[in-house]
Amino acid sequence: MIVLTQYNIIPLISFVLYGIILVLILTSNRTRMSRAFSLYIIAMMVWSLGSFLMKTNVPPNSLFWNKLLQIGFVSVPVLLLRFSYVISEDTDKRFIIRLGYILIVFQIVLAYTDQIIYYAEYINDEFVYKITWGAYFVAVIGLFYSGLGFAILVKKVYLREVALRKVGLVLIGFAMVVIGGALNINETIGKYGIDILFNTINALLITYAIYRNKFLEINLIVKRGLSLSVYNIILFTVYAVIVIFAYDIITINFGVTDVSTVVLILVPIFLLMEPIRIGLLRLVEHIFYRKTVDRQIVLKQFSELINSSLELDTITDSLIHAIKEALDAKEVHLLLRNTNKYYLQSSTKVIHNKANIIFKLNHPVIKWFLRESGILLKTHLDNHVLFKGMWDSEKALIKWLNTEIIAPIRYSDTLLGMIIISSRIDDTPYSVEETEFLETILNNAAAIIENAKTMEMMQLQSITDELTKFHNHRHFQEIANLWIRERRYTSFGLAIIDIDQFKIYNDLYGHASGDIALKRIAQIIKSVTTENELLVRFGGEEFVVLYPNLSPEEVFVQAERIRSTVEHEFLLSADIREFLTVTVGISNYDIDGDTLEELITKADHAVLQGKQSGRNKTITYNATDEPSEQNASVQDKIKDAFVSSIYALAATIDAKDHYTYGHSNNVAVLSEALARKAGVNEDKIDIVRNAGLLHDIGKVGIPESVLSKPGFLNDEEYEIMKGHVVQSINIIKHIPNLIDTVPVVISHHERYDGKGYPRGIKGENIPLLGRVICIADAFDAMTTDRPYRKGLSLEQAVFELKKNAGTQFDPGLVELFIELANDGDLNRLALENRPSFNG
């Protein structure tokens, strides 16, 4: 009959506990760790079972069961060493393990030949045994292998190859194994089974270390069974020990032998132990389910938050902090997609270079998620062939983020973004439970993030100019008035940036090219401003920049950077198309006004002043510069000087081309007459007259041998001559007051049928004034004497114009020109170097 006593209950509990642990291991993933630990647990089960049976009266006898105990006893040190090699990832010591297996066999032989313990008996509830020389041999071997396992882990910790928190409990357990084994040498102490107690504690410590460090994947059902088993075993142990001791005291010390009386005395003890039971249950639940409960709380709190907010920043910040808390991660980063990349939206780490943390659409990680639905682990990044070809910069970024897990954020079939999670705070691996939690919280967040992105995009579109991506006029009014109303800044500058001659640019190159130019200038403005400035598309070809907390002098410096950069990118470009400049007008709050309307009016006045003084200027408003009679007189003088400069330029080319003396003036006069006949308004009359004077200015760069050749030009010479149009524009575009002649000058050799140069445009696409000059230029050239031919008569020239109407010339303008000839208006024009039209 088996009777439980305080001596044999401990090995019995140990045996049951080891059995539960073995089930736990066998139901986990099969790994080197689980195999090594399971062999150690089996040895401990044999040791515990033998210890329990030899302390009872179970046949055949105590010595027989002691030999079973010794099989486990001599195996444990070697198997502990093997386990230490696995946990420290040291696989180069196979020889010493194999030697240990040989020594185990040898020690078992010693045990069964009574060379370790020759006498063992359970007498009067006490276990008595006698050792021989073999016990010392076993002790030395056991101490050597246990101590070696202990030393290996200590060395790994010292060299920082293994974290102390990872193996700290294992080291304590090893120390207890060594102490417990050594105590068995003393026959008086050994009879109490201290070795079994210490080994039981060791098993519990190692089991907890495995559970905490996730050396084995434990599913939820097994974990629940394990937690209940641990709870029941500990509870049974506590109750059993108390009952046994209480029973001994009642029956021996007080002489109570009646069973009913003993039970009545013990009942209050059980009632008093109820708080201990409840506390024990809470302790076990805390150990096994604390993180699970914590994650459930985090998920609930996050769900409540995202259901009450549509702010993208709030949602993403809450998401990454919820993940960080639930997984004990060091850092969590969230990337979202825009049109051409995945950018860093939120991070639990303070990052100053957020713009550098991007994943392009062709990044291997993105390709992975387009074909795989699950999470991406560090092992994939290290070993999968898809990631072998990553650029060094891509590898460096993943390493810098300390990446352990990358999880996709999906909405329907769209990859909205991804979560990048670093290693855990305690450097332990992530469990299946944790990755499942991660997938759950991301699934909950995906739709909310998509809705928040949509809402943010709609809000952004409502305050953003679609073309330039600057703030629109309405948002500018709201923000600027808010600054003034709240006196947010003691001073700020308002700069209006107006593109010079933008209408001419549109007329010349079309609105599509004009839009491209607007976007380029917007990019220039953005490149020379900071995030502190408010950038606005004010309307049409005007921009506004608000400069907070800058003095008037500082505002001028910043605005001048914009003007000079535009000048460098456009006007100073070798491309004839790039002749745009900007004029900037500045007003300052509250020097020039304390309302937005005043500031805009003053800045507009400064822009006007810059336009009138030649454009491409940066002007700060000054009350003394208000319009006056004196200013008007100055403007008239500027205009006179401007007209004189045009005639001087025209004279330059006439002086070089001796055979066409007076040609530029004649084209100007003829063009003006035809333009008036066509009903062109007075502003454009000035433009066509100036363009007529300057249309051949580019010939100053044509070699004399080509320009003055007394005969027809060959193909090569003709190509050189055609270049004078481009050269004309390169000269004119640097003279602000002549920019408006560019569309006319560049078009005077275009043909109505599209076969002209330099752009090959045709019909109504050719500017009207360009078509006018084309006729005037050809007519004057036909009626001018050359060394190799005499000029045509008026009738002959008119005939040529009629013949080429609809091909070279605009047929409607040709008819008007012929009316001028027939009415005698041409004879009344002040033309130079003319033969008689009647000749």
C-alpha cells in the first residue's frame, strides 16, 4: 500500500509536473531545443519516479527502485550539458557529449552491480541508504558535466553572445542541480530528497525560461492546459503538505485518532486557505496570460479610439504605439503609399530625416507583398532569394530600422502600407500569438486608415491648387486673417510673385507649356523656401509667399532668392523658349498695414512699380513711391529711351547688311499699315512695329560671307541663315521691355501651310502679327534691288503674293495687303531705299 508522506510527496509531484512538461514539449514544434529538453525531462521523470517508489513499500524493494532512480540521476548532468549547448547555439562539442553517453552506460552498470549504493530501504517512514566508492565517481562526473554546462552559459553571457535575461533562470537551475547532486553524498541529508526538490525547481525555472523566451511555440490550448496543471499541482502540493503536517500534529501530539474528529478540525484550515487558493490562481493567470490580457486591452482601447477619430495622424500614431506596447517592441514604424512610393507616416522613434525612409514601388519588399499575403520575417529577408539582389542602400535602411517583422496593411486588394517592427525590448523572438495579434489589429485598422486617407485627401484638395500643389486663394485668406486676428506673429512679410509676360508665353507656346512653366516656377519657389513659409497660388500667374517672424530686410533677401533663381533657370537659359522672369512686390505686417487687404494692396503696388521699371525686379513697398506727376514724367523718359534703343538695334543689322539698307524700317512701316488695315488695336500696333524693326536682329551673328553672298545660298549656308531667328530671340529675351515682341519675331518665317521654320506651325496657330510681318518681310525683300537681280515692280510683287496665298501667306491678310496697294496707300508710306513701284 502506498502512503503519502512529507518525504515521498515531493518526488510524486515532480513526476507529475515533468509529465505535463513533456506533453508540452511533444505538442510544440520539433526542434533541436525541444529534443534536447525532452531527453532531460525524461531523465528527470525516471529519477522522480524511482525516488517516489523507493520511499514506499511497493515491491520488490527500495534498492530496486533506487537503481531506477540512478538511471535518471546519472543521465541528467550529461543531458543538461547537451541542453546548454543547444540554448547557447554551440554545436562544436559533440565529442564530449558522446563521451558522456558512454559514461552514462558505465554508471548504469555500476548502479546495477551495487557499486554506487549497496543498501537502500524504507524503514519507519524514513529512507535509509549506504554508498560505496562508485558514488564518488558519479558525483565527480555529475559535477563535471553540470558545472561545464553552467560554465558554458556563463562564458556566453560574459562574451555577450547570449543575453543574461535569456539564460539567467537556466543558470540558477543548473546551480541547484549541482548543489542537489552534491548533497546526496551525505547519507543523512540525502534521505530527505533535497536533490529532487532542487531538480523540480530547476525544471520549473527552465520551463518558464523556455516559455518566456519563446524557445518553443506553445499553442493556446496547450498553454491553457499547462497553466491549469501548474495551478492544480501547486495547490495540491500546498494542501497535501499542510494536511499531512496537521494530521501528524493532531494524531501524534494531541493523540486524536477518531477520523471524524480529525476531519472536523481540518475543515477550518481549508476555509482559512481559500485566500491562498485565489491568490495562487491569480498568480498563475498573471504568469501565463498577462500579455494575452494586455493585448486584448490594447486592442479594445485602440478600437475605441479609431472609431471616434478620422484624423490620419491620430490613427497611425495610436496604431504604432498600441503595437509597441502589446508586443514589447523597441520601435515600430508605419509607412503609407502615395503616388510613387511608400513613405514614413509615423514612428515611435524620433527621426529627423523622415524623407529618406522610403520604399519605392519596385522594392523587393513590395514585390513580396504583392504575391504573398502573410507577414515578412527577418529570416526571409536574410535568406530568401528575392532579397539577395537588394541595393546596398535598401539593405542599410532595413538594418537601420532594426527590422524583425514587416507586416502588410491591406484594404481589399490594395497594399495601403506596412508596419516595420524592430526586435523586442528583451531580445526574445516573437510568438505565433503575437503575430496573430498583429494581423488582427492591422485588419481592424486598414479600413479606418483608408477612410482617413480619403478624408485627408479631400480636405487637402479643398485647400490646394491642383496644378502647383500650393495652397489656394481661399485657404490663404483664412490662414493670413487668422495670423492677424490672433496676432500669431509680431511681424511677417507678404510677397506677391508675378510672372512677367506670361500671356505672351502662353500665346507663343500654348497653355500646356504655360502650365508646365507654372509648375516649374512653383517648384523653384518651394526649393528656396522652408516649411515655415506659406506658399500660395494666388491666381493666374501670381503666387504669394508669407514669411513669418522675419524682418523686412530678411523678407527682401528671401524674396530676391526666388527672383534670381527664376532668372537663372529661365532668362539665362540657352533655350530660346525660356525667357520668363518674375517681379516680386513685398509688404510687411504691421509696418505697411494691419489688415490683409492693406498688405495685398501695398504688395500689388510694389509689383506694379517693378513692372514699370523694367520687370524682373524685387521691390519692397515704400509710401514715398506712390504715383505722382514726377513719376509719370520719369516713365515717359524711360519709354523714350526704350524706343531709341529699338532703333539703335535695327540700325546695327542694317549697317551690316549693305544690300538691305532700310529693310528693318520698311518691314516695321509695312507691318504697321497691314495691322491697322486688319483692325489690330493700338497696343499691338506698337508691338508689331517694334517686332518689324527687330525681326532680323539675329543676323548680327551670321557670317559676312553668308549674309552678303551675291547669289543663292547652298543648303549648308541656308541652314546657317535660318539660325538668325533663334539668335534674334536670344538677344531680345534679355531686354525686358521687348519680351512681348518674341511671339511675333519667332513667327515671321513660319508658313501658312506649316512648312516654315523654326517651329513648323501653320494656319491660325501662327500669331496674327507674325503672319503680318511674314507678308511685309517678303514684299520688301521682293521689291528691293540686289546685285544679282533687280527688285520686282508693285504689280509683280502683288502677283507673287496672290500666287502664294494659302501656302506661304495668310490668304485673308494678302487680300488686305492688295487693297492697300490698289488704294495707293503703299505709295504714301515712308519707305526707304525704294525703286519706283511703276518701274
